[in-house]
Amino acid sequence: MKRGKKYQDAAKAISRATLYDTEEAISLVKKTAVAKFDETIEVHIRTGCDGRHADQQIRGAVVLPHGTGKTVRVLVFAKNAKADEAQAAGADYVGAEELIPKIQKEGWLDFDVVVATPDMMGVVGRLGRILGPKGLMPNPKAGTVTMDVTKAIQDIKAGKIEYRLDKTNIVHVPIGKASFTEEALKDNFNTLMEAIVKARPAALKGQYLRSVTIASTMGPGVKLNPVKLQ
């Protein structure tokens, strides 16, 4: 894959053979985020888990102290008093069965997170084929299936992010924007890593964190020492 001159110049500042500590890695990622837009800073964590086994799955959510820098649009499936509560808490969209055809037939997906009260999961389940592959299906482990819709919405708006293993047993999570201070990115990174380390499956034998890389949207990856993080 041919890379542009900006990327190549940025990559020269990073040694592929070096495993950096957190502060240095974040500093390098900020310096090498040279695109004309405010790049997202992401963490990519390769684990020793085998996600094909249910007892080695990793899934959860954590509220980043400084948020992600992204405005998150929340859709809530709820009825009656809970729908009113969701509206009052700042949900962008609130509805019930009437939203099903809009999503199924019109392809409406103008939202980033879906929250549902438990009684609505039978309805939301009909959207599994659409929401599932996009990672939008509400899940109790992520706190998005709940009667406490106010807390769910407030947490999401404050910077709650979900983490889960992909098919290659890697977790990909945003921790902020290139415009964030190094201190804010470090706080977010440490909060995420604490949650990931706590989420280690009891059934896993051997090394948990195989590699941890931080990168901006268009920039090169910076590798950290995984041994120091677990």
C-alpha cells in the first residue's frame, strides 16, 4: 500500500522496533497526526483470547473521563413513562414499534448508540440482522439494555465507549481526538486499560495482552509495551 509523503515523514519519527511507554507513545501519536481534520486517536489491543469460546469473550463499556470528542446520537426504544424519561434525559430519538419499518425498509441509521428498556427487546430483536453487524444491538453487558435510561443516556453522552473482541481477537477503541491534551489522552487511555485488564476472562491461559498500539486516523501506529500494562 502506497503511503503519502506526510505519512512517510511522520513514520520516520517512530521506531518500529521500540515498545514505548504510555506518555511517549501519546506524544508521538499527537505529533504524527498531521491531517487537515481533527483525527481520532484509537487504541488497538491484540489479545491472547479465542473469541470462538464463550468463556473467552471480552465485552463491556467504560466512561472515559474526557469523553471521545465526538457528538454521539442516541436512539432509545421505550414506551410511556420511560419514553418521556429518555426524552427528558437528552435522547436524540425515542420510539417503539413504529421505528422498525423506518430502519428495515428506509435504511434509517442516523444514530450511533441504541438503548432499550428490557420490555422492548422483543421488538428490537427484529432488527438483529441490521443492528448486529454494525455493533448497534443493545446489550446488558454494555449497559444499553436497562430500565435506568437516564443514566444510560448521560453516560453515553459523557463519553461512554463500548469495547469488544472482533473476529481476529482484537479490541479497537477510540480514546479521543488529536486536539486533546496529552494529559487528557493519557487519562482516557489509562481508564480504558484498567477496564480491559479487569475484563480478562478467567478461562484464559497464557499471555492476555499480546500487543497494544495507539494510532491516529491517518497516522502510523505506535506500539506500547504490553507487559507493563497488564
